[in-house]
Amino acid sequence: MKNEELKKRDLEVLWHPCTQMKDHETLPLIPIKRAYGVYLEDFEENIFIDAVSSWWVNIFGHTNAYINEKIKEQLNSLEHVILAGFTHEPVVKLSERLVELTPDGLSKCFYSDNGSSAIEVTLKMSYHAHKNDKKIGKDIFVSLTNSYHGETIGALSVGDVELYKQTYEPLLLKTIQTPVPSDTSVTSAKEAAQKFEELCKERSHEISAIILEPLVQGAGYMHMYDREFLVLVREICSRYDVHLIADEVMVGFGRTGELFACESAGITPDFMVLSKGLTGGYLPLSVVLTSDEIYAKFYCDYNEHKAFLHSHSYTGNALACAAANATLDIFEKDNVIEQNRKTAAYMAEKLEKFKGLKNVASIRQTGMICAIDLKGYKSEDRVGLRVYTYALEHGVLLRPLGHVVYFMPPYTITKEEIDRVMDTAYDAISAL
Ligand SMILES: *Cc1c(COP(=O)(O)O)cnc(C)c1O
């Protein structure tokens, strides 16, 4: 049988991400035959609602007819071309649109393949910009406690989730973590900003940039904070000549209720990093947007130490750009942000009843991200795994982060599908 055969062949040759492979001695892999809308279908006619958007990337459903068509169209004329010295229409068009849609002042796009590599690009660009400008490098990056920016060495260095970072500590760059606001109040936003300002007062001459996830720290257990923090940090950065890097890899493209989370605070960062939803969850692509001011620091007669000589083989891949353009078309033609606000309001209603469960410590929500903290368990209880397993048996893909059960579905999810997801999670948590 196909299902059993694939599981067996897989474990012979594959090593899966973020997985203790030995767990698969008891926890079966799930081969997926096809996917459509919010559904994943296996080889035994089970269907699962993808309530985590396949690791937060899928925004308009799987095998979306429109995006499929646009990729196929592109495939007939150009699949890929070297982006050094050459260009193509999909990448030009995408860049024009991103410059138009992102906060005022972001005017140049630099492409890469995934979130982590775009973080590497930004860190190097920030360091290099200061160096070109002042002849001296500022070699410390500041990030927030509990932050996550990916898992390549540089990205891991600015992250602060122990689970991913601890083992590799001796390999990492010099970074400092300043406290993230402890909750969603304006007071804690102000307190945290003050701590950052104190740090700048003392060491801004060494600090290249602060990098943060605006409004929601994703892999940091869906921790949320108020927009006021962004307003204050923007102002502090400008005053101390420290770059502000907004990592919108997860929150970008409508997840929080605005197209970009920075908009909620009305700020323009010096660098904005986008990936995940950029191609609608179809193909790997990421982009760093920055200002003319930063760009100008690299623009001069040829001098091998001044140009930004960073490159990836697949930079600006034409198929990925076509998927991204199709994704932006959907934002343009369907009133996505407005519709997301309605869906988020419905999720908020449904979330209320979790408050009544005795093992629920708290619930929170920003746009189409909802999170539930469970209480009373130790890490060896592996409650996340138990919720995951229960939900799968009931046709829903949830993937809790430790003791945090969260929902981050594709935007195309219907009310009935939300009911199924939330009711299943409710039953799973009740059954613990
Ligand atoms: C996922 C994520 C990254 C890393 O992106 P990859 O494509 O997984 O390398 C970086 N920052 C944030 C906020 C993310 O959620």
C-alpha cells in the first residue's frame, strides 16, 4: 500500500526538520497525496485542516487555482535566470509593487531564498552600511528576549529561544538581548523601550541595529506586545544612529490585521524582511527592503570593499516572483485585509470559551493569530505532542509550541472550518 510504503521509504533516506527522528518509531509520518484549500489529504482518504498554514506560509489555500495558473504561465517563458547583470519582468514588477505597498521610505529590494538567509543579508547590510559610512564597523546586534529570526548561524545569534540556540552558543555572533514588553499593555511597552534606550545611551557606538518581530514573536511562543513599543523604538533608533530591522517574515502579508505589522505603528524601519506569505506559501523566496539612504552608502565608483557582494544562486527566481505577484494580485482584487478582520473577529468569539477550561492559563490574539497558554504541565509531559496527536486523529493539523496551542490558518478558512478547528482544540485540551 502506498501509505505504508512511503513511510518506510522515507525513513530510510530522509532526515526531517525540527524532529527527534527516534520519535518516528512510535509516531507515524503522514504522507500527503494532495492538498486543496485548507485541506491536506493522505493516501487513506483522511483529510486534515491545515490550521498552521504549513508552518505559517500558506495564506490563500493549497493548490489555489489562480496562483497555480500564474506559475504555469511563467513556466512557459522563463523559469530562472542569473540576477547579476540580468533581470526579468516578474522580479521588476514584484519589486515595484513591494516598494509601493510597504511603508514610505523603503525603496530598494534585495532578494534571497528564505527567511533565515534574508536575516543574514540584513545583518551584513546593516554592519556594512555603518562601516562604509564611518570607516568603523559597529559589531553588536541587539534583539529582544524571546525572539526568533531563523536558524542559520547569524539568524540564530540574534534569536533568543533556548531550544534552538543553546547547543550552538559557542559558534554565535556577539549579540545583546533587551527585554521584550512583558505583555500587551502600553505600560510594559514603555518600560521595555526605556531599557532599550538605557542600553543605547551606554553602547550605541558599538550597536549596528536592533532586530525585532513587530507585534508578535512567532516561534517565541506567540508572545504579543503593543504597537507603542515600535513607535518608541523607532524614535530611539533614529536618535542613536542604530538601524531598526523589522523581521516581518511571519507577521507580514495581512496576518496581524494590516498588510504589514509596522503599519499599525505608522513606522518605517531601516530594513524590512519578508518571506513566508510572500509567495502565498508556494515557493521559497525572501526579500530585504531598505531605504535610498542605506543604498547610497554602497553606491560609488568601483571599490571592492564598498559594494554589497552577497549572492545566492537562486536570487530573484522567476517562478517564485510569479507566485509572489499572483499573491499580491489576490490582495488587490479580493478585499483580503477587510475579510481577515472579520475572520479574526469570529475567531475571537470562538476563543472565549477556552477561558472556562481549568488547564488554560490565558488566551491572546493579534489578527489571525490566536494562542492559548496551557498551565500545570512540565516539559516531559509533552502536552504539545498530545494535543497534536489528538487533533490529527480528529482531522486537524495543530502544532503546539511547548505549552502553547495556537491557530494560524490560511485566510481562506470558512466559519465552519474554524468551528471544526477550535472545537477539536477544545476537546483536545479538555481531554488532557
Ligand atoms: C520563520 C521565520 C524566520 C526564518 O525563516 P525560514 O524561511 O524558516 O528560514 C525568520 N523570522 C521569523 C519571524 C520567522 O517566523
